[in-house]
Amino acid sequence: MQTISGNNYDIFFGAKGYESLATILLPSHYSKIFILVDENTSQYCLPYFLSNLATDIEIEIIELEAGELHKNITTCTEVWGALSELRADRKSIVLNLGGGVISDLGGFVACTFMRGIDFITIPTTLLSMVDAAIGGKNGVDLEHLKNQIGLIREPKAVIIDTQFLSTLPANEMRSGLAEMLKHGLIYDAEHWNKFKNLKTLNTDYLEELIHRSIQIKNEIVLQDIYESNVRKVLNFGHTLGHAIESYFLAKNNETTLLHGEAVAAGMILESFLSKEQKLLSQEDYQEIKYIINELFERISFSNETIATIIDLLHFDKKNTFGEIQFVLLEKIGTATINRNVDKTLIYKAFEDYKC
């Protein structure tokens, strides 16, 4: 797969990634390597990664508990402490080997330790390959509120190795597909159309779809690094999706949703809002709803749950001057930003989602 150039960094694929990594990780460049993993990637991904890592630099492993619940400042403090105890300096580098949590938190830790040290992201889940690892967003949650603390700073490189996908359960693969579907809906109708018959999906074809999804996100990011304008389209499905995810994170008696599962519901809801605002056709809406429901189980929402989720919209990062801002679809392949939606219409979207 062809290398993709981001803003001041490259995204390498397969064997080329490990060759480039060896070139970057020279003793003249870095004093020590810190590999950040969680308990899952430590077991299933780290041995394979180390077997492909060619370097003479001393390596230290820092292992975290797995899961979104640990993506917070408390965990960051523990990692900062470990870096200090292990004598990290400003010429150290962090390699983030894991999914979205490791990508987001590891980048944030590196960006803030000693006012910033280099980091490289090696995503091991489909979701992190096509989303979290691309674009330079780094951050953590504030209690149950998603990605409230963070900054934008690009990694030294991103290494995409689809061999890691063989370690994933089916629900984690579906979670990543949600972001890939989103890329088609907001930017490339042809990309969306390729997901209409997933029964024909083989390994080579999946790699092509991953490469195209990364291209799409990178093309959008390059137009607007700091998300002041066009990059906002990447938040389609996330205004309600993040609120849904935050709700389930906050409720100990509820089953925690994966990010992609929440975003899938958010995309159906926000497609309905697009239709009701006379932007999206009825035909496109029905197609979107059908395809997503074929892949993802429908989430059950009580009236009380819906009211709480709508209240959580007030914490969305895109809001300006107290107004909730949505990304909506004009058609499959084209999105529009900064759209206001009446609260009664959001309730109506949830009612339609149940049908």
C-alpha cells in the first residue's frame, strides 16, 4: 500500500512501516524507547511487534488496564510517573501500540511530558487505524465526558499493520466499520457503496478500504488541521454518538458501548435530522438506516435515557455561544457543518430510530 503523507508525518503500511521505523529509531536520534500498551495488546500484539522492531535503543514497556474507563487524567499521571521513574528525558520517544484509548492517551502523555516528546502510533484495532491514529488529535475523557481534555499535535509517524486485526473479536471489527461508513457518507459515495455487500469482503479488499478511509480522513484534516471549519465534517454521527457513549459510560448498571456502536446509532439519528431539515432525501435516509442496522444491533433507549442524552449534548466540543452544532448530510457523500436542530426534532429522531 502506498504511503500517505499527513501534516509533517507519514502513514506507512505493512513491511514499509517497519523499515521506516528502523530508520527513525536510531541511537543518534533517541535515548530510550517507551512502548505503551494495555493488557490486551501486551498479550496479543507486543510479541509480534517486538519481533519486527529493529533497534539498538533500550526499550521499556508501560502497561495499562484496558478500556475507555481508564482514559483519564489519573491514568496519565500514572504514565507520567512511570516515565519519570524509568528516567525518560526529552530525547526519549513513546510508541503507542494499541487501539483508540492507547492512541489518544499515549499521544496526550507524550505531548505533555517535559513539554513534549516525540511519539509514534501503531494502531492495532480497525477503529484506531482509520480514525484515532490519523489527524493528530490527542486527549482523554473528563469523567464520563468524551475527549474533553486534549490537544492537536501530529506523531512522528503512523505504522499501519493489518496483521493486528486477526486478534480482534467481531464487535471490535464492527466498531471500526462505523467510522469507515462515516467516511463514505460525508465525503465519498463510491466508498459508501462498497460496503453494501459485506459478504464479498476479503482480506485484500479490506486493506484497500482501510487505505481509502485513511486517505479520506487525511485529505479532510489537511484542509483544516485545528478543526475550525471543514474538519468538523468528521464529527458526523458523533454529536449524538458521543452523548450516547458518555451516557453508558456514566451508568454502572448499563452495558458500556463501543465507540463505533454509539456512532452507528448517532449516524442514523443525524441522518434522520438531515432528512427532516429537507437536506437528505427519504431514499438516501432509508438506505443509510438499513445498511447500518444490518451491521449493528439496535440500542434500547427509555424516555428517561433519551432526555439525559439530549442534556449531554451541551458538553459537545463543537458548540458555540451555547448553541448545539450538528454535522448533517445533504446527500450520501456530502456533509454540511454548523447546523442548529430543534430539541423536539431530536426526540422525534429517537422515536424513528426505534422503528
